[in-house]
Amino acid sequence: MNELASYIQAVHDVYPSLLIETCNLNRQGQFNDVLVINGEYIFRFPKTQREVLKLDRETRLLQHLQSRVTLSIPNPIYRSKDVAPPGRAFMGYRLLPGEPFWPGTFSSLKDEGQLQHLATQLALFLRQLHCISAEELGVKLPEFQGCAEWREMYERFRSKLFPFMRPDACVWVTKHFEDFLSDERNCSYVPALIHGDFGPSNILYDAQTGSISGILDFSSAGWGDPALDFAALSGPVSYPESFLERFSGIYPGIDTLLSRSRFYTGTFALQEALYGIEDNDQKAFESGIASYR
């Protein structure tokens, strides 16, 4: 049985009455394969056991967030039973309208009013998300680790990635981390509920309405530094920082977050390389390490 047939069987085993007329498999995701059923439903299948555990948590989180944010988010109406292994574990929801809001799409927009409208939509969503308390949420998420998490990641970079990197790249990463971690102000913030992967591929744009139409993939959501969500919005593969400055009227205090967000942006490629090594994903490793070799 090939992979497509195996995924269809996994869905049918739990939902035998679901009529599947058409289906398309997208295997390009780093952590999930995506099955589009009848052009109407998205089914995500995690590739690793780590992602299976995250999917269960994400499903419960999405169910609790439905009435708490203004932008559309996936509403899980299908899910595998119990704790299924990779290839059998899935979550399914109705397709949200729109296409990923790629930087190329953003750069083609020139109307100031529309740009401010888009900034307002995103800023309001982040403010709503970041203001949700643990008591209000009612879903247990991983404990907040603060700078300890980044110190541990730095050590993993040194032990697992430095052997593949140019000497000058190792020096840059060392300074990047040690300058950040030595400043106690970077570790003294109130954690918030963050999306965790708030980049262009997970932001949907509807060209017909000229608006953001939804937010995808909450698999990395948890308690963390709100600056991380702004980091994913800026940088060479996202949008210019000048776009984030438009958020200030809706999201007070964004200026204080941008210095930390710049640090996080500087770690994203190495994180991709690290996960590539740890998940035995050569393509992800090569993509992340390319500019450091």
C-alpha cells in the first residue's frame, strides 16, 4: 500500500461514512504531510512521533481558541482516535480561503490604506492571542523555559552544527547568542501564549477582498516570548520591519519587542538545520546550513 492509500485508509478506519471523491497529497512540509480531500478538507499527518504529540495538543488548543480570536483558524472536526503512530495520526478541518501571504505578494501591494488594514488585522490577532491567560485557555501546554531554552539550543548548535560551519560563521553565532544571553533584560519579560511559527506560509491572504483570511498551523504554539511571533514576521524571508511598525497603534509596546525579535530571526535558519539533523531530514539540514558553510 502506497502512502496516499495508507492515509486514506487511516481516515476511513475512523470515519467510514466520509465519502472521498478526490484527494491530493502534499509531502513538501518539514513536519507534516497534507492530504486535501474533496477540495474541501485538510488532513494533516505528522511525520514523527514528536509531531504526533504536538498535534494532539494543537487540536485541543484550536478547539479552545475558536471564539477568542477574530481571524479564522482551523476548526478540527476530524481527528484520529487515542494515541496513533505517525502515518495513522491525523487532524482534519475545513479548508480556509486564501493563499499564503508570501513576501512577493506583500511587495506587490502599494496602497497605504490596504497595508495599514493588513497590519491592523495581524496586530489585533496577536494582541488577542498574547493576552489569553492560562486559566482562560484551559489547555495544558509545555512549561515556559525562558532563556534556559535558548541556552540549551545554543549548546545544541555548538555540538551538532558547528562542525559543519565555516570558522567565521561559528564566531558570528557565538557572539549573536552570548551578547543576547548576557543581557538580563532579554530574559525578563512576561510570557504569553504565542503562535510560534507566525511566518508567511501560515498567514492566508484573500486577493479578492484584499484582507488576511486566516491563520494556520498552531503546532508550535505555547508559552513564550511574544517577540518570537514578531520575529517570524520580519527578516529576509518575511516582511520588512517597517510593516511591523504599522502595528503600534493596535499592539502597544511593540517597539520594546523588536530588539529581541531580531535575535530570534537570526536563529531561524540554524533551527531548520538542527531539526534536519535530529529528524534525519537531509533537505531541511542543507537548506538551513547553506549560508553558514
